[in-house]
Amino acid sequence: MLWWNLRQLRSNDESKRTRAVTALGASKDGRAFDGLISSLADTSFSVRAEAVRALTRMADKRAIDQILKLVQDDSGTVRQAAVEAIGQIGDDQAKRSLVFLLKDNDAAVRRCAAETLERIAAPEVTNALSEYRRTEEEAKRLAAEAQASRLAEERRLAEERRASEEAQRAEAKRKANEKRQAEQEQVAEANRRYNESRRTEYTSSQRGASCSICKSGIAANEMRNLVGDLGLAGGGGDDFFSKVMGAMNKATTAWKCNRCGEWICNSCVIRLLTGSGATEMAHARCGGMFRAP
């Protein structure tokens, strides 16, 4: 199948070329060397990287010069494969040429170059590795600080969001309470106005009226001779105050007939209804009912 894989190296299909390079490297057949060397210049970085790995598996040192050219390839994957190949099959001279890769912009390439150079006991290599380690440690420190700063900023923003949401909830609650209080005040004011209008209406209707029983003016007799009317003057007893309070609760105001509009002053109401517990009284003349307006 050697001929077939060599033929596949010229295929327009990148995946076929990659598989052919892998198969040729696994075969370790020296006749595939030239084909693999030509694949180092393939337009696909994956084919170039696989060709480097295939030549590494073949351990043919004739490929070192061509592989060294790839340590400056545009692809980090190809550069890393070239460094690994030089580390395995290259001599010390070839390995020393990797010093500049300790400053490569690809971390994987830098790490691979450092691992290769650590096997060489040369002053210039040792110094370069020391500088590399300091640079890497500084980069790690800066990355850790940046990460910590990002986390702190995220926590700060999260706390600000929570505080803002709590403030919004508190403000919404305050507005709801104010609205409820305003509504309650409006209801209380409406009730006050309604009661005031009732009192005004009652007073207006009462003004100039006279009791249909004793014929006295209503306003002059609303609370006249309350105790005497109850028949309790100079007396007393266990139920004295209960009788007084009961009578006052039943007849603190004059009563009005709901049909003809005649009045009974509170003194007459008390005299007529004391002890009965009634809250209204029939008006025999017109058939209406006397009750508190």
C-alpha cells in the first residue's frame, strides 16, 4: 500500500493527505521519506504537523534541517510538533536553536521548548530557562491577579444589583403603603363628611320642631330632667347606673316618624321606653315608626 499512500499525498482532499502521511509514518519505510519531506510544505497546517510527527516516528535525522525550518511556521500546532521532533531526534546544536521559542506567543510552544532545553547543560540555555521561568511566573501572577480582579468586580456588580433590587422592592413597598394610607384617609374623610352631612341634615330638620307628645321644643328637651324622668331622683340600687346607661343608649336624641315627620323629644322617648329595650315605636296616628334618624 506504499504506492497508494504516496499517491494520496497529491490528493485535493486534506483528510486523505493527512491519513496517507499518518500511514507512511507508521510504516517506517525509508522509501516514504521523500514524500513526507514534501508534505512539510503542504498548504494544510494539519498535514504539515502530521508529517513532522511521521518523520519523528521514523527517527530519520536527515529530516532535522527541514523540521528546523518549521519552528517559525505560522501555525502553533506545527511549531509545537517541530519542537517535539527536535527534542526527540535532534542533536544539542539543533536544540540550542530553540532558545528564541521561549518567548513564543503560544504557551504550548514555550512549554515544549523549555522541556526540550532542560535536557541541555549549557550556560546560555540555563540563563534563558531562568528568564523563561521568571517570565512565566510573572505571567501566572498577573493572570491570577486579573482573575481575582474580575471575580471581585463580578461580586461587586452582583452586590450592587442585589442592593438595587432591594431598594426597588423597599420603594415599591413604601409607595404601596403610602397609597393604602392615602386610600384609608380618603375613606375616613368621606365617612367624616357623610356623618357631618347627616348631623347637619338632622339638626336642620330638627330646628323649630316640637315634640308631638309634650309640645316642647326638641332642642330644649333633648337631655332635660333625664334622671327625674327615669323616676330615680334621690334613689339608687344595684342597677342604678345600668338603668341610666341603658336609657341613654336608647334615647340620647329625639326620634322622628319615618312617615309623617313628627318628632318625640328624648325625654318622652325615655319615659315611654325605659325598661322595654325597644329601638323604635309605632306612630298610631299615621302608621309610621318613630326611631332615631
